[in-house]
Amino acid sequence: MPTLYPSEADGSRLTRIGLTDQVHRIVRRHLLDGKYPGGSTLNTVDLATDLGVSRTPVRQALQMLEQQGLLEVDTRGQYVVHQPTTAEIVEVFLVRVTLEWLALRMLVQQADDTAIRTLKRLLSEQESAMVEGDAEKFLELDGQLHVQIARSAGLLHTAQFLTELRDLIVLLGGKAVTHPGRREAVLAEHHAILNAVLARDADRAVNALSDHLLNTAQSISREILEPLEVLVSLSRHGKGEPGADAAVGPD
């Protein structure tokens, strides 16, 4: 397992082992923080010089980030920060809401004390991150909470898929939580979801999740919000929500 060093926190030179993993974590964090905006080019030589490593671990790290959808290669063979289209953002939100609807319904049916404690702990930690002004930790815990819902529901493949989507979701909408009052609203929305789970009320939980995702979409773009509103409206009239008629579970 790679060793973490203080240099990772401040972007200074790296040494010793696990260089590819360390470079990957640093560049990934800068991508999600917005240090490298969409459309900007990442120069392998410059990154290697800044981090005090050879170009090999930098190239390997950038290849990993390309596979994760955060970077792409242009016609000159250079790595460019992915700039999502509106259609792509809409697709990610539609996939996310569909998967999380299913996960929540299953969670309501089978959540045990351990699952509830884990979700409460993540929500408490996210609240602490907001109070401390730690935006990076706040976003990380946000992703963990949503993934944990699927994991606690026993949907391990769904949890893995949401994990893989998480960085793209942050790249798409991470700045939404910087809007005035949005972090407080996110916490209130998360509490509403968890309270519905505690009450074993699947419809209320799904409605709370839908409101949460609609509010997030609205913070990003009206173009994203409109198709999501259509899907949510269909679900609330009992015409489109997966898992509404029958429980789906592992064999």
C-alpha cells in the first residue's frame, strides 16, 4: 500500500514509493478542486518538474485519469481536462437518480442498526466538515453517503458504479455547493432522506432524494433540471420509478 507523505497536501516534491498513486491523487484532487479548469492542457514535463518525479509516473497517472473520464487526449496527443457537455451531465443525473431510487427502496426494507449508524456517522462528519469550512471533505463525504446507501442496501455493484461516477459527478457539479446556503441545504436534504429511512417510509425517502437531486441540478443549470423534472414527475405519478412495484434483491 502506497505511503502518504506531507508533500501530498501542499503539492511539493514527492519521494520514495507509490509515485504513480501519489501523483494520481494529487492531480485528481486539483481537477476536482477546479485548479485545472475544463479544457485546459496538462503538460507531462511541467507536472513532473513541479512534483519532482520522472515523467513515467506522471504519464501513468494521467492515463488512469483518462480511463476515469476526467481527462481526454486531443489530436496532438496531449491530455486535456474533460469539459462535460450538457447532454453528458443530463445522462449522469438520470443514471444517478434511477440507481439511487432503487437503492433507497431496498435500504428502507432491510436497513439494520449497523447500516443506520454508518449513515448517521457520515452525515455527522459532513456537518462537521461544513462547520470547519473544509469544502473538499464535505464533497468527499457527500459522495460516500450516497454510495453507502447502495452498499447498505446490499447493491454492491451499484455502489461500485456510483463510486466510479463520483468523480465525474463532482467535476460536473462540485461548484454547486459553493453557492450561498447550498451546503446547509444539502445537509437538511440528507437529513430528510435519512429520517424517511428511519421511519421505514420508502415513498418519502425517494421523494426526499428526488428533491435533493433536483435542487442540485438547479444549482448547476436549468438545461439539466428540465429533463430530470420530467423523470421525477413520472415517478411521482407511479409511472416510471424503478422498484416501485416489486422489491429487487440479490439471489
